[in-house]
Amino acid sequence: MKIAVMLLVFIRGIAGATFFLNYEAKNQTLICKASSHPGGTAWWFGDHSTQKFKMSKGAVSTCPTEQQGGDPCYTEGKELNSAFPHGQIVACKSHEKNKTSGPPIFTNKEDCREFDFFILAKMNRTEQKRLQVKGKNFSLPCEFQLQENVANFAVYWLKETDQTTCLHSVSNEDHHDIRSFSYNINCCVDANMENRTLSDSKIIDSEGRHQNHELTIVDVIPSDTGIYLCVLTMFAKPQNWRIVTNMSVEVEDPSSSTVLKVSLGIVGGVVLISGIGLLFYCKNRKATASEQHQRDYTIAEREVDDCTPYAICSRNVIDGNQAIYSLVMKPGVNSNIASSLPDDKPAYGT
């Protein structure tokens, strides 16, 4: 699989938002959209943690070209160009020289509004799967095996659409026990999703290293369509990252389904009525044709019965009064019947 470095950019408004950028180069340029002060931008860096940022030991200095964790620093503009060899969390906001500001905290709503948060992660990209949702709820698994040398870890549930948001986080940083967890302290969780998400953390094996942190979305709406990622970071040497779940979810719109059903019902009704009408039309036409045929047959039969077995026709001789006649016989009629005609009987038409 392709190994890439993923930039998870947490740009926080009131509800929070997340943006992903994939890159392979060592040096990256981060842009702090939360910064608007003419004094430049202040930057904070995580100190081997995905939860806590390092406190300042003194005056804020110019940012170095490579970050290994350390004191906050500042840039004159909104950009920070630096290298992050092992992945790291970064926070930034406007730098005010005469104002002291402590490190941001993910559980502080004011910090989530004022700071931009970045997470740099090196990970293996996984194949994306698809899920079609027709019900009211859907669940997504995040099952993984922790390495033997891992003591601390964190899990992020993220959703990508036009913008990306953090839905849920799980971590054992505060406990130093792989069986004990803290929730939603590693990112600014989207306020619009807090009441519609349910988490279920399970330890599958006896050692506690095989785990599943399932996320369920309830009261599903069409806008829940998007790409859902479960991202795992493990604190080893070096710290490593990977995507455990990469799921493209498509939620069926109930209104469009209703419209489709109504349309199909109307079309089906029209077809049924048309079919019944056509059936009656064909039946009546067949009956009319049968009656006409019967009448024609009866008339023809009567005409045959009324005919004489022979016919007589004649014409006058031009030079005299004598009539010439001929007898036309029907097949099967005895020709001796002609002898019954008197010799002096006038011909028809004289």
C-alpha cells in the first residue's frame, strides 16, 4: 500500500470543522486561518501527545525550520513552513505581543473557536469500502491490534464531506493502561453530532491489545452521507499512524423514496386502467364481428333457399314475333323438367 503523510487540519468554528491534506514531502506549509492580528501568528506544538500542548518557558521566539516539540513560536504572517518527521499536533492563532496566552485545550469551547488545530500523521492508506443506509441508524467498526511496545494510543472518528469534522475520540493517555479510556479529549467534537453519536469500546482478547471502538450514528438524515474514517495513532518509537476504517456511506433520502413510490403507483394505476380498457375494447370488437358474421351467413343461407332450381331468359327475334328462350339448369337438376313447359307458352319478357 502507498505510504503517505496525511495532514488532518482542525479549523474550529463554533461547531468545529476538519480538513485533510495528503502529502509526501518532508516540509509542509501550514496556513493558520484563525490568525488575523497584524502581530503575526503564534504556534503551539504537542509534546509526545495528541492531547496536550507544551507550555511556554519564556518569550516566544521565531519558529525553527524543524519541529520536534518545544516552546511556542511565532511567524510574521499566517504561514508556517517546517518539517514534522514523526507526526505531531499543532495549534495556532493570532499572536499578540503584549498578551500572554496559555496552550489550547480541546475540551475548552472558547479554545475551539479561537484556535486552528493541525494533526500531522504518517500512515498507510487503506481501500475504501461502501455502505448503503436505508434505516434510522448505522454502525461503523474500528477494530485493530495494538503493537506489543505500545503503551498509549488515541483513536479519531472523522467525517469528510465539503468540510471534515471530528465526531469522536478515544484515548488512554490519562490512564497509561490500554484497558482504560477517556473520550472526546483529543479533538474539538462537532457540536451538531454530539447528541447523535453512540460509542461502544470493546476489548476482544485477554491481553487487551485486540480492541474495537465502534461508532453508531442515530436518527440518520441525508446530510450524514460522506466518508467516515477511523484513524489510530500509537505512541511507539517512532510514533505511527494508520487508517483502520475508510467507509463511504450513502444515506437514502426518504422523501425521494416516497416520491418514487408515488410515481410508480400512478404509472402502475394508469397501466392497469389502460390494460382493462383495452381488454374490454378487444372483447366488444370481437363480439361485434361475430354478430356481423352470423348475420351475413343467415342472409346468404336465405338467398340460397329462395332461388329456383333453374332460370329462364329470352329475347325477341328481330325479324319476327317468335320468342327464343333458353333454359339454364342448376347442377344436379333433372333436364327432363323442361318437357313440362308448353310449346306455346310465351317467353318471359315478351
